Amino acid sequence: MPAVSEQLSGVFAPITTPFRDDRVDEEALIYNIEKMNRTGLTGYFALGTNGEFKSLDLEERWRVLETVLRHRGKDKVVMAGCSAESSHESMELVAKAAELGADLASLLMPSFFAKKMTVEVMERYVRRVADSSTLPVVLYNNPGVAAGVTIRADLLRRLADHPRVVGLKDSSKETFRENLAAAAPGFSVLAGSAAFFLELLRAGGTGGVLSLANVLPEECVRLYRAHAAGRAEEADRLNALLVQLNSQVSGSFGIAGVKAAMDLTGYRGGEPRHPLLGLKSAELDLVRAALHRSGLLP
């Protein structure tokens, strides 16, 4: 397995969890992973927001992670979401993910007691989990799903001395620049959205964990490679298409939009888990039209 800095370079798909009759559909998950294995993705982020991890019970989470690990390509890195409300449970989740063979652990900040999540409390949480971990830890900043709890530069500076806190997936356009500026040498910052993926790369970021990579993984990889090779015009052209498409798919319709777009591009998306709703017919028509307008349909 390559060095951590290499593992956190490029594009990850934050893989979705397919359901059939509201149960995890392992066959569809295997189909998606084996199809994605043939792309240039760096790897997969399992059990994240796009994976609807909060809607999975513990047994289902491990089944999903085991399935991803069993069927991933030999060159694919797997980051496992290990977020919980307590340090104690997060430590247990990280230990289990390591036992199953994950390469990296991801931590979304606790948020049930959002008003109490000061920078001191967040540092205490991350240090305790990372101290107990045998896996490198990637922080996950997503205030939109964490009751507004936000990872900022002051937390990154406090954690700069921890050898196992190695990166950040930043899904906030408001914070990624300050977090990049505060990152210690060797600390990787990845975009959590195609909306500012190229901006982050040009500011010094190392990659992205992009919901759109579930839909059009090769196009997301092509953008990363165009930037890395200095092909600015190609990168700008692809970026304009992906930013627009992202706003019309996940930006407008969330996980239901991502899954519908996957169905339209040859993957198995299906519907979100109950009680979330799938797209209505008119909404599906909008996603289909956006894909066609982009010219990126396979």
C-alpha cells in the first residue's frame, strides 16, 4: 500500500448504499464496486454521508464495509466512516474497521450536543480516538449534516503534532481555504464537493471525495489529472461542466438525486432508505436533462 500522502491524492467515490425493499442490496453494491474498479479512482469512502451510514444499523455497516473491502481492486484505497457521538464508540468503530482491513478511518465530529462542541471538546475527541487507532485518521468537516459543528483552522493547528491525524475531507466552501492555510506539512486536504474541487486543488489541496464520482467517476478523475498535468484549459472546461451538473444533481436533490443519476449512467443507485423519498417523475426528468446537457453521459 502506498504512503498516506499518496493514498489521499486523487478522487474518492463516497459510495452509496443500495437498497432493495429497504434492505441493503449487496449484489448491487458489488456491481457498483466492480464497475468502479475499472476507473482511475484512488479509492472509496465507505459509510459516509452518501452511504447513508446514519440509516444503517451496526451489523449492516460492517456488512457494507466487508463487501467493499472484499471486492475492491488491489489498487483501491478504502476509507471507513467511523463516526459516533462518543469517543468510546468511535474508538470501537475504528478498531473494527482496522480489523476488517480498511486503510483509513474518517471522523465526523459529534453533533447531538452541538452547542457544547467547542474546539477543546473536538480536540479531546479526536486525540482520544487517534491515540487508540492503528489506522491513519482523516477528519470530516460537514457542518450541513453535523448541526453546524465546524472544523476550523484552530482545531487543525491544535492537532498538528498528532502523527495519526493525517488529513481532512472538507465539505464546506466557507472553510476549506483557511483549513488549507492551517494544514501542517504532510497533512492532506480533500474537497468534499465537486462545487469547489478545482478551486481547492489550485489552492494546494490533494484530491476530492466527490458525490459526483458515484455517477461519473472517470470524468472526475480526468479533471484531477488535467490539473495535475498543468492542462488548465481542459481543467476549466471539465470543471464548468461538473460544477453545473453537481448543482443540478446532489445540490438540488441530495442523495436521491445522486442515486437517480447513478441509475442513468449505468450504476445501481435505487432509492434512499425509508423515510427518505426517491425522486418524483418530474425531478427525475430534470436530472436526466442535466446529464444530457452536460454531454458527459457514457
